[in-house]
Amino acid sequence: MPFLKNHYHKKLKLALISGILVALGVILAVFVNHRHITEKEGDVVSGIRNKSNISIGKAHQTAIRNGIKEWNLDAASVNYMVKKNQAIFRDLSVTFYLKDKTEVYLTANKGILTIDSNDMELLGNIVVKNSKYRLKTENLFYSHNQRIIFSKVPVKVTGAAFDLVADSMSLNLNTNKTMFEGKVQGTLREIIRL
């Protein structure tokens, strides 16, 4: 019997040592594999910073200069292009705040904002309006430093007393003055008050 008991202890000891060695081998394999994956994750994160796009639904951005709010932008979605340093907005609306406390509202299908300069290019079904007029066009630019909205393609402007079409236009948000260029045609209506 003591022989069987001693033999049983040896087998148990051998099984435990084998189990411990297998467990150590598994732990070592997992550690080496995890370390390899972690190194690859570092490469992936680095790649995201340098090459990827970031997409966000429902975006809001405000431009403030010298403590004064210049514009607010809201969009259904935004795609940030890291390499180009641009944000591409879909279904956007922008509110520009003027010095005389009036506001100019703009809507467009797409807007491309250059992050460094806050300049924008707007595309598709563009409407610019305030309390006096409504402008429609398909392509428009906003220069943030100069605070000028301009179009190099035809625009149509309507107001209570006029309809106007022009080949191009620019609106200075600092002076609230608009200039039309190229072939300009319009109709003026007299408003009669009784």
C-alpha cells in the first residue's frame, strides 16, 4: 500500500508540475501575443492621427474673434479630414452676426471649412437671407479674415421691392454692403402705401 500511495503522490506531483508548466507557457504566449498586438495598436493610433477621417453626427461650431461671436454653424453631420485639415459639413446652416446687431442666415447642402483659417466653401442649394432680402446660388465662399461672402457663379436676389440676377456678387459683413458684377439684371417695384 505505501508503494501505491507513494506512486500516486508522484503522479499527482508530476501532473501538478505539468499543469503549472502548461499554465506558464499559456501565460507567456498570451503576454508575447498581447505585446505584439499592443505594438500594432500603437501603429494604428498613429495612423489614425495622420491619415484617417473622423465622422460625427450633428455638429455645432462657433467662431469668436476678440471676444465677439462672428458666426454659429450647425450641421446634420461632419467629416473631419485630418490630412487636409478640413471639416466637411452636410445639411448646414450658418448664422452670421453683424456689427449692427442684425443677423444673416445661410443654408447649404454641403460646406467645407478650412480649420486653420475658418474660411468656407459652400455647395448646393444655397440660400442667404436677412430681414430684407433672400439670395440663392449653387456655390459660395466665405473669407473669415475679411468677413466677406462671395460667389463666382450666378446669383438670384429677391426682396420686397426688387428682383435681381447677377453673374457674381460679394457681401461685406463688416459694412453690410453688397456688390454685384458681370451681367446684372433686375426689376424694381414701387411700394405704394395708402
